[in-house]
Amino acid sequence: GAAATKKAGPITFKAIPPNKLDTLIVPNGYDHAVVMRWGDPVLPGAPGLDVTRQTARRQSQQFGYNADFVGVIPLSRNRALLVVNHEYTNEELMFPGFTTLDAMTVEQVKVAMAAHGMSVVEIERAGRTGRWRAADGGNLPYNRRITALETKFRFTGPAAGSPLLQTAADPQGRTPIGTLNNCAGGVTPWGTVLSGEENFNQYFVGGDAVADDVKPKLARYGISTTARYPSGSRKWERAQERFDLAEHPNEANRFGWIVEIDPLDPQSRPRKHTALGRFKHEGANVIVARNGKVVAYMGDDERFDYLYKFVSDKKFLKGDSGVARRHNLTLLESGTLYVAKINGDGTGQWIKLAHGNKSYVPGMTAVEVLTFTRLAGDKVGATKMDRPEDVEPSKVTGKVYVALTNNTNRGVGTNPGVDPANPRVNNKHGHVLELVESRGDNTADTFAWSLPIICGDPADPSTYFAGYDKTQVSPISCPDNVAFDGAGNLWISTDGNALGANDGLFATPIEGPERGHLRQFLTVPTGAETCGPFITADDRSVFVAVQHPGELSGASLDKPASTWPDGDFAKPGVVVAWRLDGGPIGS
Ligand code: FEO
Ligand code: CA
Ligand code: CA
Ligand code: CA
């Protein structure tokens, strides 16, 4: 019918109201389904979830915990690869009778390690709408689990092989094991997936025992240098000694990178790209600039940390030929890393940090700049932001959108006060920054900026929705991930709604007279945050990850705070939402 062939356009759905329901809500005229949930089989022949019999071997073949990034890579009109990461685990919601991390068996620690990482799952269209489901049948050659337990990665770029990355188990400093705390990410123009290693600090102990000159480099990344066993550490050293920095001080340097996986080549070794720097990487999103170089935009999600971009040395080759693809797979291995300085007059600079083996930061080598990038940002006076989460360029306009999720320390005590791009003290609700690169050139070293959305209850005078009538917009708090539909509308998901209702997904036009007309599209169940989102290229489907449902103080597997999605106990998973008439999402 007409709806099924219509292209994405202006937003027309009726906003759903804020709520606290233990279910997933979509607007009238839409439906949704769970595509994959924790414990679902990924590898052919994998067992289903049985929490009373869970082992690391079973978990290594099953969908992991707490998916955050969601990407969908088409194989054909009706087949695609769902690629997600698994950021972290809620042991109290995974193991019957859980009491403390110390009381877990070593096998249970290994289950948690296997529930981290990434999954690649072949999916198929279910009917004529935008509904998708896990593909059926034993022949699923792309299906893959990448875990923190045992998957080998390869370092690329200027810091690969450096002494800072060498350990007893890997004296070459080129082959780290596993990926940790992967948060947001992006699908590249050549069909791979990038994912950011974020809060890796919580996996390490023994920072008190490292050499004195190493301590500040751990501390700047949130690793305790005073406690043997910092509170909140995940106790993984009980299963693998490498997480004890007293024995293996360089192991922490092997996390905090952007990883790239090629889901179309199931045998390929995933890579960690040192040219993109090391920090609490939220994610990375790539756009092809007008001159053919590729530009990756990246946030460091910590209060008062920085916004970065990487510009490749080489140019993108169009086409799906083996030659073009092999070339494009090397684009993130060499280039220039920049950090943002934002001025009060609506302009900003990208400050060069390193290019190849050349450092632009006094007193630091290029390898040091790339491995201790936060310290480099400190030295050059980069702008301290309110927690830069997902940073994504619009493919329609080339403008870049930064989710600044919140910063309740802004202007509090001895912390930095407000600045033009971070204008609120005790910023509970966050805001969205728009960057417009000079001359529309994503490789430019200057930009203009504005704040189209300052989040919160629209009745709060400090909020702003691009000047749109605030009686017509949905309340929003703690923007985390952003995405675009084919018409260039901006979609925003939230984490930690400080207005008291459940988290959700929102959409707003970002150009023209409707700019700022923000509407809530979806809410997630009790205790969950909304991750993804990902809108398919045909605009028929939006995928979201329902992360940590039931994560409330005092909740456990035996006493769940959420029973989503099956009515028994909470299972984080990935959902697809679609229009009942098969039309474009949102329009
Ligand atoms: Fe994992 Fe920055 O959120
Ligand atoms: Ca996030
Ligand atoms: Ca995104
Ligand atoms: Ca977040």
C-alpha cells in the first residue's frame, strides 16, 4: 500500500506520556517484539538459558548481558546481521541465591566474563512490516560471540607493540584478550562495527602496588591507587590474574580503546585501534568527508572530560569489491587525533594531539598521547564537558550531535563552574550540543556550535527546545545515544531519567520550523535504560536495547524488580519496533 512505499519525512506520531510501567510502550499505530534476550542461543546448537545450570561454556554460546550498542548490517532485503555489544553484568540478577561477588564461584565469575563482549546474530524479516526475528535454522555462519573471557584482539596503529602495552602473557604487546564495558558504537560506511571500551577501570585491582610514576596515569582513568581491592571492583582477578595490576601493571593499558569488528568475516580477528586514543570511550561514529577522508567523532564519558575526533590519512574507496573493502578496513589504523576546545563566541577549535609518531603535546611522545589521552587533553586545555556520550554526525547534513548526559558536579565545591557549552550548575538532566564544521568540511580544524536542546521538564525555565513551543514537547532527561532516520530527524535515547519516570526514546526534527519539537516514541520497563537506537536504512524498523531492566537497589534474581520480558525475571535484550501499516518509523 501507500504507507509501505512512503519515504521518511516529518514526524507525525503522537507522543506517549511519561510512565513507570514494567513494560515497553510504543505509540498508537506501532508494535514491538523482542528479537534477542540474555541467554538466547547465538551459536548453532547452543543451549537455551537455564539460570540453575549456567556455565561459562554455555554463556559463551548464548546472547550476552546488557546489550548497549545496536547495529543492523543488511545481507539482503530480508536478511541482516544484528551486531550488539554487552556492556556489563548484573550478577545479582543473573545468579540464584546471589549474595556478594566474593561469594561467587570462580565458574560464576567466568560466566560474567563470557556475558561481556559482543554478539553477531543473523536476523530475518518477519512478514511485510518492519518486524524482524532471529533467523531460523542450523546454518548461521555469521553468528558469533566475542567475550571478555578468551577472544583474541589485535592492536593497530602507532601504540601497537609499545612497551606500555606489553605484558607477561603478551610480550609483543599486540594481542589483548577480550573487550570490556563496551558502551555505544557505530556502523562504518564499509560495514564494520565500532564499539567503545568505557568504564574499564572497575575491572582492575592492585593499583596501590604499582610504581609511583604509574599511579597518576591509573588515577586519571579512575583506577584506585590507594586501595588493594577498591570498592565496586568486579573481582575478576579471582578468575584471571591479569586483572591484578600488582602483578600485571600494563594490563589496564590494553583497555579503553575503540574496537572494530567485521561481522561479515566471522574468522576475522577484532582490532583495537590505538590511533583513536585511549579514554573511557563511549563510542565512535564515522562519516566520509567531502575530500574522501573518514572522520570518527568520539566522546569520553566522564564528568569534565573531553570530545575528540580522528581524521584518517587515507581516503575511503567506494564499492563493495574486495580491493575497496580491504583498503577501507585499514582507514582507522593511521590518522590524526584532535580534542575539542569550545569558545564563548559560538566557535571552537579541534586541537591536534598526535599524528602517526608525531606528538603535538609538550612533554609527551605520540605513544604516550595515544595511551594516556586524557592527560594530553588536560595539557592542551581542552573544554571540560558534561559527560560526552554518543557523538554522531547526521549523514543528511554532516552536522554533529553530542549527547551530554548530565553532570551533577558542575559548579559544585571546587569543581569547574559553568561555561558557554555547559551552561547549568548541578546539571541533572543534560543537553545536546550541535557542531557545524567550518565550510561543511568534517576534516576542518574549526567549527561553530549551539545547544539545540537543554533537557528537563519543559516547565523548568532552564530548559530549551530550539525555541519551539514548550507546551508541545515531551519532558526528557539524561540523553545518552543519538541516531538519525532517513529524513535526518534526530532520535535520542535516555539513561537515568532524573524526572522520575522510566527511560525512553525520543524523536525531533532538527532542521526547519519543527526543530525542537521533541516527542517521546517509546519507554522501557522498570529499572532499564534505553540503548541503541538504530533505524534501518529502509526506515521501517527501529531497534533498541533494553539494558539492565530491574536494576534497582535490593532487587535480585530471586526477588526481581522487573519481570520483563517473559513474566518471570528480568532479561536484558534487543527489541524491534515497527509501524503496523508498514510505513516509515516516526513519519
Ligand atoms: Fe555506558 Fe556512557 O554510558
Ligand atoms: Ca551510554
Ligand atoms: Ca548512535
Ligand atoms: Ca549513560
